[in-house]
Amino acid sequence: MGRAMFNASHAPDFALRRASIKAIAGALCLLGFGRNSVGAAPIGSGDARLRAPIAALFRDEAAACAVGRRCLAGLAVGEYGALERTRVLLAPITGGAQFRERLARQRRREFARGDTAIVNGWVLARSETDLCVALALLPRD
Amino acid sequence: MIIDFRQADRKEIDATLCIVGAGAAGITLGRALAGSGIPVCILESGGLEYDERIQELYDGKDAGFHDIYDLKNSRLRYFGGSTNHWVGHCAPATDLDFAPRPWVPYSGWPLTKAELDPYYEAAQHLLEIGAYRYALSDFPDRYAKIPPFDPNKIVTRVWRLSPPTRFGAKYRDDLARADNVRVYLHANVVDFDTDADAKRVTAARLHTLDGERARVRAKYFVLACGGIENARLLLLSNRHAPRGLGNAHDVVGRYYIDQLRVENAAVAAVDNEQPLAMLEGDFHRDGVRFSSLLCPSEQAQRERQTLNWAVEVSRLTDMHPWAVALRNVRDAWREGKWPDDFGKQVWAVISDLDGVATGMYRRLQPWPLSLLARCEVAPDPENRVVLSGERDALGQNKIERRWRLGPREKHTIRTATRIIGEELGRLGLGRVKLADWLLADDNRWPADVIAGPHHSGTTRMASDPRRGVVDATCRVHGVENLYVAGSSVFPAGGYTHPTLTVVALALRLADHLRHRLEEPITIKTPLRSPTSSAGVS
Ligand SMILES: Cc1cc2nc3c(=O)[nH]c(=O)nc-3n(C[C@H](O)[C@H](O)[C@H](O)COP(=O)(O)OP(=O)(O)OC[C@H]3O[C@@H](n4cnc5c(N)ncnc54)[C@H](O)[C@@H]3O)c2cc1C
């Protein structure tokens, strides 16, 4: 009578995948945050102006960057999903007040469908970590 | 009548029904048959008080997982059994606990919860816990104030807290008064005699610590010695069944289960006036004490492929007994600090994004709570009790318990924590931080994880004798007149504590035996009392 094996695929994914980081960087590029093609990395210094709308979301920008860096350092848990989602999330940033509501709705939806990441033990909505990652990736002036 | 067996001079006793063990199960059964006219004899190893020499007979060895509850001290060997020190948390197992769950190997009872419901209802009275209602929604005033969790994910239930009923003290007089019931104290059953092909028990053999020996003959026998000792006595009854009685398929002692309890997360709630507070602490209604539980919906268990679980919300205080793993979180929060810079940063992000949502920035103050998880243990044939080479004062092999916690239990607790984290996030009530031990995808467990002690599963119930020791009526497969009462018959335990189910099953067994005994009895075996007047009651 052998011990029945547990199907590990039910366990959460505990590594921030390299591909996911690429996807975020790629999305930023597509949105004009970077000059190079998808996944091709360096985000140019001219993108600094594009950083501003994201940074404006946070009173404590340094904290958001720290969370973003922690995600990037591989301590985040979970899947970052597709480039598409990141684009949808970031696209309306220029949309002002509407964006705020949209962001809150997005967060509630993510929690409801379990689209969350675990960062150093904290259960965070995907868009929260995405924003922090974006902020950490984008260069300052 | 209650009799001290050491002072009884008759060493051959006859009864129609012989119950071995006077704990919750044995006393319930004996009491249910009091006044029935059926001659019942209850054999109890201990006396009316704790006695170290007798307790020593429970000593055994733990190999594998162990916690503060060793084999000797996690149960009590005297009249009333372990109810002499139980805490009193009561809740029935859920419908899904009884069903076969494809994602939980070896799960499923050969009976449904609906079949047990009438007995659960009757058991409420014996345990002094009021009505048979366990949904938090049964308390509308309270329910209205708790967070509106998504019912597809989280359902709210309650524990009912027994005073706790000490079965020995509470029901001793009922047994003493019943003229068809005799309770023998200091009567250690060492094994069962059977006919040559081990299909029928002929007698229970008794030894006292002073070297007295005796036999009790009966038409039917019920083993009610607790979740581990039931298996031990079957294994020790090996004169005509070399592997032990009822053990043709090597199932006796296997599938050992319990319930786990461990601190799994801290909650940073957004303020202290909010609905989470309604889930914390005990409340009282109609003289009964309650506490609240967050449990998974059936859908959540199915979709996330977890075992059954429950989570309790409590304040992080010094009084909290399980706050070990999260102690530094608690200590820092109490002083108004964050345990680490990272927590502070996460909280800043959450506050800022909430501010974005409302258009108003505010620095949220975290209000610390902790989550305590209770988790089912998966049935596993490799988790088991066996006879060890060591012997007790009666010359009987002691028990060795071999079991371990596996990835299913850890996956369950991690998933439970995440589900609650997601719901609190969705509702804007706060954020959950998983305990560090849950982050690693390995099978390491914190030092403060506690099991039960709710020893169960070692003589599990199954229709198929290759999968279980007893059938749906609690009769040992292949032995026509031997039954088992107690949590050892549970094939799966859920997150709920066992005693309510133990008592319900004992009441059901009493009904079954009453019906069986109405069948024509060919040999009348009237109860004969010992000739001495050694009664203690
Ligand atoms: C610390 C602690 C806290 C608990 N808290 C809870 C709780 O909150 N909720 C809950 O539901 N459950 C709780 N339990 C479990 C509860 O105590 C048991 O479920 C219950 O007592 C089981 O009843 P039983 O009759 O099967 O076994 P027991 O109550 O253990 O009775 C077995 C009886 O058999 C006798 N016996 C043993 N061997 C022999 C022998 N060879 N011959 C003759 N007699 C023998 C023993 O002396 C004993 O009297 C707790 C247990 C412990 C230890």
C-alpha cells in the first residue's frame, strides 16, 4: 500500500518567472515606456516622463519600488500572466479619475478570481504588484 | 451497578452485551441501553480516579511526527476516559467529509451524513450543547455584522462548546441505577478469545495489575477503548488470527488520522471597528458558548483540491496560546511598529492604492489579528500504529505510532490562507501575511503545529474489507459479533473534533444492537452478578 502521491501542480507557483519579467518589460516597451522590441530589455532614459503617472499613484514611491524590486528579485509568488493584461492595466494610466475607479475594480476582480501574488508572504492583487514592478523597472529622470 | 472488579470473587462473568471501555463511546452506549432489559456489562480498565499505574498502560512510542501530546498523556485511562480532560469543542462532520472525494485518496464513508443526522441531534443533548445548528447564519444578529464572504469560497460555521461534559461524573449515576447494566472497574481487557476460525468472539480476557485473571462471555462485544487502543486490542487478539482479529487484509492500525492546528497567518486589518471583529472570540446564546469558524465551501475544496479546513480569527495577544511562529509580528505590532521594513512598505503601497481608489489618501493603521488553521489529515495507509516489542505491566505489547504530515496538509493550509487573504482583499478589509513556514514549497512544518489529540482511523469503516476494518454498522468485517465504537472507525475526519461524531455513532450502534438483540436469542445469557458485595456504588 504505497503512499498516494500528491499532485504538485495544485501547489502555488513560488517563483516569479523570468518570462513574466520579460513580459512586463515588453509591455512597457509596447506602451512606449521603452524603445526596444518586446522582451529586449533596456528601457531608455527618455521613458522617465512616462514614469510619472505611475509614480503619482504612490505617496511613498520608494516603498512601491521596494515592493517591485522584491517581486523582481524572485521573492514574489505567482504567475505574472500575459503581456496583454499588463498592457490593459497600464494603458488607462493617462485617463485620470476614471483610472482610479478602474484600478479599484480591477483589484477587486483579481482578488475575487484568485489572481494574486504572494510577496514575502503578503497576498497582493496582481495589479498591485504589476504597478510596483513597473515603477521599479522604469528609470528616473 | 458499579463494581470494583478486584474485589469481585467471580472470575467468570456472562452478559448479553459486553462493552470494553467506559469513555464517551462506552458510556453513551451503556446508557442508551440502560433500562432496555438487555444484560449489559461494561469493562473499564481504570477506577473512578486517575491512577498513575493504570495510566502507564497507555505508554507507547512515537516514531515520526510528534508534538506535545505523547501517547501516554494524550488520553486518560479511567472511568469517563479522555472526556476527563477534553476541551469541549463540538461540530458535526460536513456532508462532503462523508462523501468520496476523488482528490483525496481513501476518502469517503459508507454512510451519509443524512443517515447520521438524527443521532447527531440526539448527541447534542448528551454533550449539553443545545440545538443541532452549526451555521453562523443561525445567529442572524451576529451573522448580519460579519464580512459578506463569497459563499462559493467561504462558509461560516460555529463550534458549540460543551461545558465540557465529563462523561464519568455526569453519567455515572445513570449507569449505577440501571438494573440491567454492570460496570466493572479495574478490569483490563487484554485480548479476545475466539472460536477456532476467528469468526466469533467467545470471551474478553481480563487481567488486573495484581495478577487476577477472568473472562467475560457475551453474545455481542463492543470495543470502545479509544482511537488507538481499539486497534491495539484487535492486534493483540491473535491466538486464532495470527495477524490480529479483523486483520485479514492488514488494515488494522493503518490510516491513522488526526486534526492539525497551527498558526498560519497574520492579518493586517484596515481598522478595528470593522466586521472582522465579529469573528473573533467566543459568544454565548441560551447558556451555550460558541466560537466562529471560516470554512471552505464544497466548491472551494473541489476546485482547489484541498482537504477540509477551518480558520479561526483571533487577536494577537500574549494570551494567545499558539502565537509562536508569528511572535515577532505580534510583538512589533503591539508596539506600533512593523516587524520588518518590508511589511511597512507593503502597507504603504496598499494604503496608497486604496487612496487612489477613493481619491483620498489616508495612511491606514494596521490592526493585527492572527489566523489559526485547523486542518484535516489525509487518510494514508502508511500512517499507522503497530505493536512494538516493548511490553507494559500486563505483559502486553505497547503501541508504536508512525505517521507524518504530508504535502496535502501543507497545500491545504496554504490554500486556506490564500483564500482568506483574497477575500479580505476583495472586501477591502485588510491584507493577510502568510506565516513564513508556508512560503517554502517543501514539507517542513513549524515546531508549534499540534495534532488533536484526536486519534482516529485505525479501525476505519468501509464496505470493502480490504479497505476497512468495520462495516457501516461498525461490525468488524469477518467477525460476526464484534463491533467497534469510537473515532477509530472514522475513514476521514474533516477538520471537526471527533467527540460529537463518536457519541452520535454510539447512539446509532445502540439502536442497531437493540434491533439485533430482538432477533430470537437461542442461548439466554442472563447477567450474573459477582457473589461478593464489592460494589462501589
Ligand atoms: C487534551 C484533549 C482535548 C480534547 N478536546 C476535544 C474537543 O475539544 N472536542 C472533541 O470533540 N474531542 C476532544 N478530545 C477528544 C475526546 O476526548 C475523545 O474524542 C473522546 O474522549 C473519545 O471517546 P472514546 O470513548 O472513544 O475514548 P476515551 O474517552 O479515551 O475512552 C476509552 C476508555 O477505554 C478504557 N480502556 C482503554 N483500554 C482498555 C482496556 N484494555 N480494557 C478496558 N478498558 C480500557 C479507558 O480507560 C477509557 O475509559 C480531546 C482529547 C484530549 C486528550
